Amino acid sequence: MKAHKTWRLKKVIGSWKLGDYFRQLSVVILGIIVTFAGSDALTEYTQSREIRSTLQLVKNELESDLEALRRISGRVELEQRVSTYILEYRDNLEKASEDTLRKYQWIPFQTRGFIYTKDALDLLKTSALFQKIKPRTVCLQVIEAYNALESSSQTVGIYYETKDSYTNRLMLEGDFDIYEAGLRLSVREFWRDLLATREGRLICNFSANNFGKGPFDERIKIVEKTIGMLTEKYGLE
């Protein structure tokens, strides 16, 4: 039976002309090309989806970090305005708003922090996808955004460490007991006695003058630009 099939195949092939061979060979080659092309297209499609999915995580992370950055920016600017107000009425606290003095009585001694996350960035950088993102300006923009977050974290950390050091010195030198004064003195007397100390004045001067206007505005814009770029170029949600 096998010999019969082999004989028939030889008979068919033997009946082919040279053109038939080329046509059959072309069909085989075309089939191979189509197979590889389809495989490459499938790989490219899968890779594109993986890149988009990872960048969606990056975008979500940046949006969360941006909210945290806006909050700490608002807090620092509040301390800046309050300290400026206190110093403006330093020599005439009777004319300052009692409600304002009371509302922000403890703000010179309070500290905050700014912590951002970069898990999605770490995931992207450790994968093979990072090198395949097009255009490359997207990668550069993402890195710039996280650098802006890192510099903001360092700036906030230094600011509150310095402010806290003044508070500690105020407490250690014994010129002004924050908690005892808060219980014993009126709000105007509290601020008057605080400003009578060197460290009290240092705290207010530092908070009022350490930063210029909108100290985090440029870094916020960088993160906003990155989120906008990811949304536009990759159609992210």
C-alpha cells in the first residue's frame, strides 16, 4: 500500500514541468512567510498590550502621587502664609485676628512628610518592555516625573527636619514650654511669648521665607504633563 502511494507521488511529480516546480515552491515559501509574519504580528500585538497595561499602572501611580504632592504643597504654602501673617503683626498682636491666631496656634510645631510610590516604575524598568516603548520621549518624560517626585520628597524632608530642630531647641532651652503655655496663656500672650524667644522667631522666619511663591508648582506641572502624555499617546484611562 505504501509502495503504491509512493509510486503515485513519483508519477505526479514526474509529470510536472519546470514551471510547476517553481509554482509549488512559491506556494511553500509563501506559506512560510505568512506563518512567520502572522507569528510576528501576534507577538507585536501581545507586546503592545503588555506595554499599554504597564503604562496604565504607571499613570495610576503618578495620579496618586500627584494628589499627595498637591496636598503637601498646599500644607507648606499654608505654613508660609501663616508665618508671614504672624511676623507682620509681631509688634502689634492686638490688631491680629484672634480667630486666626487661635486656629493656627500649633502650626509652628507641626511637621508633615511626603511619601510617593514608584512600584509601577520599578516594574517597568526591570521588564524588557522599557526598552521597547516608542517614542523614547515617553520614557524620558516618565523618568523626569519620578525625579520631580523624588526631589520634592527630599525638599519636604529637609524643610521639616530643620523646622523640627528649632522646635526641639525651643523645648530644650526651657525658655518656652509649648504645652504649659498653651494651657496657661491667652492666645495673644502665647504668640507674644513665643516670638520673644530666638527659636520662636527662627521657626516663623524659616517657614515664611524658606520657599518662594509656589515652591512645588514646576514639579507638579512635570507630573501633570507626564500623565497627559501617557493618556494621549496610549489612550489610557
